[in-house]
Amino acid sequence: MKSPITAKKGENANVHWLKEQMNPYFFISMKDEPGALTLLEKGLGTLRENRRLILADRDKTFIMAMVNAPGTLYDSLRRFQERDISYAMFTHSHGLMPGMEQALEIQRFEFDRKSNEEIVGGRNVEVPSPIRRKIVSELKSRFPAFDLKDLDRLLRILWLNNENYVRISPPIRVARILQLLQRGNQQGGLYLGLEQLPGGRESRILFAVGNPPQKDFLFQVMEVFNRLSLAVNRAYCLTVSNGVHPYFLGTFYVLHRDGEPLAKEDQVFTRLQQELYNTQILSTKSLLYRDLVMNSLMNGEDASLISAFMAFCHSSLSHNNPDRFDESEVKSAFHSHPEMALQLVRLFRTRFDPTGTTEATYATILADTKREVDEYNTGHKHFDELRRTIFRSCLVFITHTLKTNFFVLEKQALAFRLDPAYLAALGPEFTADLPQAIPFRITFFFSRFGFGYHIGFSDIARGGWRTIIARSDDDFRAAVSTLFRENFVLAHTQHLKNKDIYEGGSKLVMVLNVSDLSPREREMETWRLYKLQYGIINAFLDIFITDGGIASDPRVKDYYREDEPIEIGPDENMHDSMIETIARLSAQRGYMLGIGIISSKKVGINHKEYGVTSTGVVRFAEITMEHVGICMGRDLFSVKFTGGPNGDVAGNAMRIMLDRCPRMSIRLILDGTAALFDPSGADRNELSRIVLKKDLDAFDPAALHQGGFMLFRTGSRKDGLKELYRKVRKTETGLAEEWISNDEFHREFDSLPFTVEADLFIPAGGRPETIDRDNWQQYFLDDGRPSSRVVIEGANSFLTPEARVQLQQKGVIIMRDASANKCGVISSSYEIIANLLLTEQEFMEHKERYVSDVLQILEKRAADEARIILKRHREDPLLLYTEISDALSSEINGHYARLFRYFQSHPELCLQPLFRKAILNHLPRMLREEPRYRQRVKKLPQKYLFAILAAEIGSSLVYEGDRDEAFADAIRLHLLRTLGHG
């Protein structure tokens, strides 16, 4: 046993060695852990016998000294990969430990992530003035480009997340982190920088990532350095919350393993950029990453591209052949034959290499690849045929892609703009289940956490962005196997609906995979949703921002070479904050539509606030009910709704009808929280109290009339293993409450839309395909009468096509979704026109006037279509109402397509007096009548002039024209042309 004097000498020697061999920043960074430093000083020598020495092990802190050896950092990161690391520090000694052949390694981890609520709640916190002054001084002297206007917000974020870090760190370090955070924000949430340090030995890598992939992200970053043979001597990594999502701020001190410094002109630095940026796309859970990338058999970018290949092939082949081409089969084809996968990557890289590839080189590689695919043979006939089909579909994908952002370094998702002719190249076996229509444009998007398509049916197209959240493996597999078909059908339906406006129909549908998150990790689900949507919109802008029709970014090789005006609307799982972010990004990055890329913004027309969709739904109802002899503004009538009082369409329809229809009786309301049945009609005062403010479960059952009842989906309770639901009935003596079983609840709840009798049914919410081919008979009462004679579809696809046919053949009048709820998209179209012709200030100043003009247009558009559907049905009673609706859409869209091509060929016509008058006639009155706004029409993009003319003339030919008279005019003109000079 050593004497105290000997031990003291050893400890002093350790202190001396540490001060000589450890970077001074190590002691600064450990200033708040004096106990850990003391343990290190005393126990350094124990590392001769033990590989590691624990210096601190608490709930939120872990510090360890260890013998530096390959894999030690990986082992630690694996150990903590399921924990949320708020701070990580790694550092090594300059030289070898006394009496050893290895260096010292120190690892420090903190697990003290702050929530968004804590950051938002601390918005009034102030950083002590002395600390702030020193940081400002460093920023001014070292980082003159730093925008000091944003200092207090960014410094407060750091302070609230890790006050201790700000207190003990030198002001220059805090200033550098603030600079990194600001640069990350300025560069769209992704920044990578390199700085040479004095002495030329080490290089400092600065890496900022907004909303990084969760959990094992730091492990993935360190794996990149390792794979590129870059030694990380020191690293300091913070993960902070900015009040919306996490932000990764990493500082790494690196050099080549051979001791040479890393420079910007090094090829290795280019690879480092590619690989670190690619961490946003490549999943660490994929077999490609674990088996090929980590073993240096494939680089990360190629693995991401192959992952996109697999997603495209699976979603393209499976929707009509789900069993044959399931996800595992497609992935197996690529995993089992990485050499074929890499050959396909080589072909893709050759086609889109922005530095230039000769056509002859591409043709040679294409021929080689086709031959390899055709000759693919492993001796297993079934698998070989299957995999040849998969590889051929990938070839089709590559040869039909017209532009991509693959070579853009700072991407967070991949985008591939496709020629829709690829569908024909796939063959009828894979397209037979799709509507008989050819899209104008298809774009495939792929990200780390999901993928999907944008499908549009005309050059200028608009439609919603829907994100499907898959919370289980089964959800994900089911969603992606039918993704393309459902997207295609939605886009096609939207195209039918958009017949009154200058934009054709489109739809963007993404599937987000959160199946690895537990229910208690719902906040992470939201972060992942934002990550997916933010990455996709940036990838969208990468390829669709143009200059003279050609992609502006020189890294995007453009085979299409035309402007592409695409408008997006919010749909399922699109939050208000993301709507504003998309508009801001579009304007900042210079997309041709600016903030007009998306509707329902603050500088726009909020659908729920103004009830734009419901305006058309109610107008359709009024005209159709008048057709059956009921004046809704005067007569007594009954109505039932699916969709609740706080929903956009149902809530606003109730609001409008409560105002316009004094004798209306609402017998049924059903939403996600409750169902209300009242044979005498829901109490108007109680309903008015909650409309557009609360869900149906806030309705006071005391307001029910005798015989009425409410079923509550919310507030269920457990009785042993049984789940019970509350039912409240109004009897002669008052309210009676009972608790019913899960089966009883769903049986009664689900039957109400079928069985409650009313003159009018407005499905304005609820599950798609609620009434289908298997249950439409339930819509009829015991005496054979329909429970409602008139159905106005406020919600999309509430009835399936077959159910619509069956009900109409039995006497039900159905005004389908593409007609009845079209006014929402018409309103969005006029919002975009405002964005193109007015400044934000002008719009906000005159918003109420502008919206009033738009509402008048919506009333007219709905009335025009409702009347012509009824007129054509009177002319030919054998036609179904929904068939007439479809025919009108096809007729108007046919006119539109022909007219658009005509004006594209004769652009000089657009601003001639007669045609200019037609353009102005399409616009809201404010724009039409105010000279200063009217003059701006000529500044619209040419394609918009063609489209507005085509929409205005095409729809008026149908709504206001006389087909017989038009036919007679055509005969007269033909005879005048051919015989008039005879």
C-alpha cells in the first residue's frame, strides 16, 4: 500500500501531466465539475489496469475517463442512443498517458433537454448584463457579419437551455455558438463550415442542424468522421430547443489520421460535406446503412438514392399487385444484389451529373445497364423474374426523371420530377387500377422519415398537401402500398373540382413513418412531421425555382426547361406555422409565385374564418331543395349533419343556415367527440353558443328535447376490462344517464347517419367511404323510403361511386363533392391571384372588401353549377346527377385544355381588348374596377394569362352557353367559310 506522501506525489504528477497534455478548454469545460476533476487527478493511474474510470454518474450527467482505443466512442454512443443528449464533450490528450501506449479520452454527456414550453415560457428572461456585454464584444470583433438584431433572442435560447454552459464558457465560445446558430437559421436549418486553426494542425468543423433526426444522430455524425479517416481530437455538441423543435450545434476539432490538417480544397472535405448533409436523409435503421455504408462498401449518398429507388419501385408496382411486390420483396432485390443497385446509381449519376456528361457516355452506360437487367439470372426463376421487373421499373424511373436535386449538397430530402409517360412504360399490369387519365406532371419525393408524390393534371395546378401519419408498421405498409393510386385518384378528383378556376387539379400526399415512436413520444412525432414537410418543400423549391424556364441552381440538370407554376393548399396534418413557413421560404428563395405558393395564410383567406367551402355547400343545398319544393329560407325542413359544430365545413354550414333558415330543424349532428339526435331539432341557442368554438361534446344535454339523446365518444371509463361510453337521454321527467358497452356504442353511433330521417343530409365530415357498396341499403327506412331524399356532399368521398349510383337509382338526389364543395378551392385560387397582384400591405388593408367580392363569386359559381345539373337532369331524367357533374367537369376541362394550348400558340391575343375584358371578368370586383390594380394584370406570368382566359371562357361556354345555339352557330360559320364566297 502506498504511503500518503507517495500517493500525493503521484497525484501531483497526474495534475502536472494533465495540464501539459490536455487542451486548456478541457479545464474550462470542466469548471462546473470539480469533483470529477479530482477523481481524474487521483485515479489517472488506474487506467493502466482498468479501461475506464467513471468520474460522474448521475441522472442527468455521465462523465468518464478511458483509454483511447478504436470504437470506444461508438460504444458509449450506442449505450446512450435511446436517451436525449443535451450536451456532449469528447476530448483526447495530446500525448500518451504515463507508462502507457495509449492517449487519454474523456467523454461527458448531459441529459437535460428543455421542452419547447419551457423555452417559450422564458421569453422574458434576461441574460445578466456583464455576461451579455462580453459576448457582444466578441461578436463585434470576431464575427462582424453577425446580425446583432437577433442577439437577444438567440442568446436567450442558449441561456434557457443550458445556463451553466453560458456562464462557464469563455465569451468567444458562446459567441461562436451564437454565430453557428444564426448561420443555421439563415441557411435553412443546415450549415456546415470549416475553419483553419492557428498553427495549421487542427481544423474546426462547425455543423448546425435544425430539427435533427432524433436519438442516434450524434452516433451517425461520428460514424461519418470515422469512415472518412478523420480523427476528432475534441468535440463539443449542444442540442437545444428553440421553442419549436430541437437544434443541433456541433463543434469538432479534426485532422487526417496521418496527422495532416483538413482543408476546404481537400477532396475529403467535399466528401465530408456530402456525407454530413446526407445524414438528414439516410436512416441509420436501414440495412443499407448498417451492412454496406458502415462497412465502407457504399457511400451514404448512394445509399440514400437506392433507398429512394426502393420506395419508388414498391409504391409504383404494389398498388395493383400488393402481394407480389410487397415492401420486403422490393427491398430484398436491392439488398441481395448491391452490385446491380450500384450500377443503377452509376446510370443515374451519369444522367444528372451537373459537371457534364456526353450523350455517348450516357448511352453506353444505359445500354450496359439494360443488358445487365435483362440478363439478370441467379438460377431461381421466380425471384429472377420478380427482380428483373423491379430493376426495370427502376430503369424507367431513371430514364423518365427530368430533373432532380440529388447533386444539391444542402438538401434535406430528394425530389425527382418525372415525365408522366413513365406510366405507359411500366405497362398496363401496373396501371390498370388507375383512372383513365394522363397526368401533366408527377414528382416523387423521398426523405428520411417518409416519401410520397405530387401529381398534377395541368401545367398550372393546385391542390392540397396531405401527410398521412403511420403510427404502426401495419399502418405504414398499408399506406405506402396504395399510396400512388390514392394520390392519383385524389388529384384526378381535384382536377374535376377545379373546373371553374385557372388551375388544374393536383395533390401532394406524403406518408410519414413514426411507427418506432411510442405514444408518449407525441412531441417527437410533431418534430418529425415538421422535418419531413420542411425538407420536402425545400426539395420542391430546389427543382422548381427557375430562371428563363431552366432550373436556377446549376447543380440541377434540367431536361424539362420550362417554368412550372404549382400551387399548394393545406390539407391533413398541415399546421398553420408550416403554412407560413412555406410561404416565407418560397418568397425568400425566389419561386415565381412568391407567397402565392400556398393558400390559407395570414395574408390570405382562411377557409374556416370566412366559411368559403360552406358557402358553396349551402347554396347547392338551397337550389336543390327548391327543386324538390322546399324553400330553405321560408319553409319548415329537417337536416342531418356529419361533421361537428367546430369543423370548417359543418360548423360554417350550421352558422350560415342558422342565420338564413329560421324554420330549420337539425335532427342529427355527429363528430369525432359525440353524436346528437333530437327529433324536434337541436336547440338553436345552445348550438349557436358552440358553433365554430367547441366540439359537439360541449353541447349541454339539458337543451335536448324529449326523445333526444347524446352519445359521448369522449370521457369513456373502464369497468374491469370493459370500456364504457356515456349516453344521455331526455325523457318526460328529465335527463337519464347510462353507460353502454363498446359494441353498443359503435353500433348505435355508426348507424345514425343511415337511420335518422331528415329532408336533407349534409355529410360535412366523417370517414371517407362511410356509405359504400356493402351498406348503402341501410340508408333506406323500413317502408322503402330513403332516410334523406337530398344529399349534398360537403366532405370528400363520403359515399363511394357505387353507393352513389345505387342511391340515385332509388330516387335519392346527390350533389357530389366535386361540385358541392368546390368553393374552397375557388377561394384559394382567388387568394393566389391577390398574392400575385397586390402587395401584402394592400391585401391586409382591403382584405374584407376583397373577401366580400370573392364570396359573391362563390355564391354565383355554386348556383351556376347546381342549376345546370338540375336543368340537364330535367332534359334527360335517365342521367344520374353525379354523372352530369362528372360530364360538366370533363366538358369544361376539355375546353380549358384546348383554349390553353390556343393562347399558348397565340400569346399576342391575351391583352387585346376583348380578351383582356374576359381576364378582368374573372377577377374579383375590387381588382376589376380599381385602375391601379387593373393595370397590373399585364404583369402576370404569361402562363397565368393563358390559364385565366382558358378558365373563364371554358366555364362560361358551359354555364352560360346554349349547346343547341352554339351548334347552330358552328354550322353557320362553317358554311360561311366554305360557301360564303361562292
